[in-house]
Amino acid sequence: MKLTYDVRIYALETRSDRPKPYRLRWLVGTKKHSKSYTLKAQADGRRSELMSAVRSGDQFDEESGLPVSELRAQRGSVTWYQHARDYVDRKWDLAPAKSRKSYADALATITPALVKTRAGMPEQSALRRALYGWAFNRNRWAETPSREIRDALAWMERHSLPISALEDPATLRQALDALGKKLDGTPAAARTARRKRACLSDVLGFAVEAQYFTMPVNPLAAVKWTAPKTVEDVDPEAVANPRQVRALLSGVREQGKRGELLEAFFGCLYYAAMRPAEAAALTRDRCHLPETGWGVLTLRRGVVRAGRGWTRDGKAHEARHLKARAEQDSRPVPIPPHFVAMLRAHLDRHGTAPDGRLFRTARGGLLQESGYGDVWAKARAAALSQEEVASPLARRPYDLRHAGVSFWLSSGVDPMECARRAGHSLAVLLRVYAKVLAHTRERANERIDAALREWHTPEPPSPGGHLGDTP
């Protein structure tokens, strides 16, 4: 915001051929501004207001052409609650359904902390339902909520702090404290707190753009916030070895028709290091499965369950592009011959869904996490020892993806190629698989030590009685 006292206000201009014939013009610094009115009295009144601001020594903003006093009044009239809804409205159309839920979750956590008073505040669970399910879900804005929801939202509208109040570090810290806790007051998971803080930063960034703050700087940058400690790297104890994976896949297959439909699905998570959403969306035309040799799966889409209230078409699932990729981007992943054979056998035995998907429920529907999670739990109980079942070993289907990437790394595959196949950036791969890479480095060091010892061992005497050169 560039402020100046250099303001010149001109006489009214009349343009009789225009719908609004009375035009007011004024110059703030080097910027020209104008506004037209239907009635001369309106134009005269506005000119008088601007002249009064000049006479009282008010500075003007060059960009908007308004006196600082008016800008402050505008900022004070926009509440955090209204700005948060404007943010949702602006982001909604281009956001995936899961992101929409994420925004609503973060804003429903932060908003109750940014109020003028807690007197008469609705019960916590009711306010949460009102904010998460209605205020920050644009799909429901055209619906009529229940009386309880209407009352909760009306209370929030009346008592929400102005967005300009968040320039005060103490107020901003209230929001940070809120996003670091769950509804019951216990600390939130580190990943959850970081996600909600990122949303808060984005909302404040929009407020900077709208010039709701006196300084064009995100106020969050001035508040020291210690991020919760988080464990991002893969736990080696959760990583199954190839023999254990084969036993687990056998445990899946032995669960009858339901298991037979899912064996190759779990194989995708391990042998191609696919995310479950990517495997659920895999279609026949994306599979190159030769009779011999290596094949290739070309991944382009994923399908996630977000809930009917958050998608564009009202369906529970939403198909979307690959994670952290452009809309039409793809990721080819080579697969070994024995897994090619497994996929060919799956197609021969079960065919595909009408839309070409390889994996589906017994009724042909999209795979559900609860369904394949139940199959996986039974496979672990059948294939692993009691000690292994009680351990973190392959506790989640997603751990198969970690096991697949870990196996590639431990086999000596270049980390850059591992990252490309897994759909990671190299930085993420090095961070997430830090412990696996550390173990791989130990093995590499042992091989180097062995090679150095070999070179430093004296050679047997040559026929001429001289020893061979050593480094």
C-alpha cells in the first residue's frame, strides 16, 4: 500500500450521453481515479467526502484512490468468517474433492478461536457441524440448513473478529494454538497441524491481496511457531521382504473369490510401488503385458473416496490426475516378468469392469478401503507369525508401496530412478526412505571395504622375485 498526501480533486464533469452522466475525477500521486453517478447530488456528496479527507490531513492510497480512514473502515467491516468463506468460494471450482474437505476441516478448526467473545457460543459439536458441513462446503450453500445450524452460523457471523485483527501476533497465535489441537483438546498429529497451518497461511495470503492489512506482508511470517515433531521416514520394521510379501499375497488369494479379485491389486502396490488410489483406477489399456519379459504400467489417474457432499457430480468417488502432477501427465512403471504373469492370469480369470478397470468389488463397484483393508488384515493373520502380526510389519496395505521402493533401493537401483517410478521428487524420496538408504549405505561401505582390503593384500611373489604394485 503506497500512501501519499499528494491528492488533487477536480470539478465534476457532465456527460449527458451516458447512463451515469456525472463523473468525479481525482488524482492520487501519479494514479488517476474516477467514478460516475446517476445523480449530481451523489457526485457532489462524494466529492465533498474526498475534499474533507484532504482537509483533515488524511493520507490516500495510490492504488485504490481511497483515504486511509475509509480503507481502515473497510478492513474492519470484513470478518475472518466472511473472508474464510470468500476463500472457499474462490478455491472451490479448481480444487479436488479431498482438498475441499481439507480446507473445510482446517477452517472449521481455526474459526471458533477467532471470535470477540465466547458468551453464548454454541455447543462445540454443533458449531463444528455448522462450519465443516455448511459454512465451508459450497455444495450446500443453496440448501436450507436445520434451525440448529442456522443459529450456530448466525452467532459466528455476529461474533467473528475482523480479518484486520490478525495483524496482531497475539490474535494470530490463538489460531495457531487451535490448529495444534484436536476437538478433545489433545495435541493434533504433526502432519495434521502442518496441513492446517498451510491453509491458514494461504487464507492470510488472500487477505494481503485484498489489502485488508496495513502492510503488504503475510502476518504469519512474523509469528514464531514451532512445528510439531513428525516422523516422515519409513520404519524399517514395517517393510516386508520379498519372501514375506509372497506369503502375504498367498494369504490374500486363499480367501476365496474376494481374495482372488484382490491378489494382483496388492501386487501393484508392491511390484509397481503404486498408491492404492492409482491401482484402483488402473485400466487394461494402460497395461503392456507381453508373454515374456518385463511389462510396463502407464499410470495416469487415481480414484479416491471423498464423499458425495464434496465432489462435483455428487458421487462418493472422484477420479483425478496423479498426485503432484499436471492434469495429463503420466508415469510409466516397468514391472518384472512374474508380476506380468500374475496380471495376465488375473485378466484371463476375471476380465475387467465395463469401464476397463482391472480391480473391482465382487459386484463390479469401485474398491473401498474398508473392504480391501479387511482382506489384508486376514492375510496378515494367516501368513505371519504372532510376533510379526503384533509388530508394524506390513500393517497397512500402503506399507507394500514402501516395501517395494525399499527393495528397489536396497537392490542398488539409482535413487533418481526409484523416485521417478514411485512418483516422488528426489528430495521426498531421500527424506521418506532415509533409514532404508542408511542401511543401503552400510552395505555399500562393506563392499568398498572388502574391495580395498583385496587391493591392499600383498600379491604373491612374481617369478622374478618382485612383489606386485599396490596402491
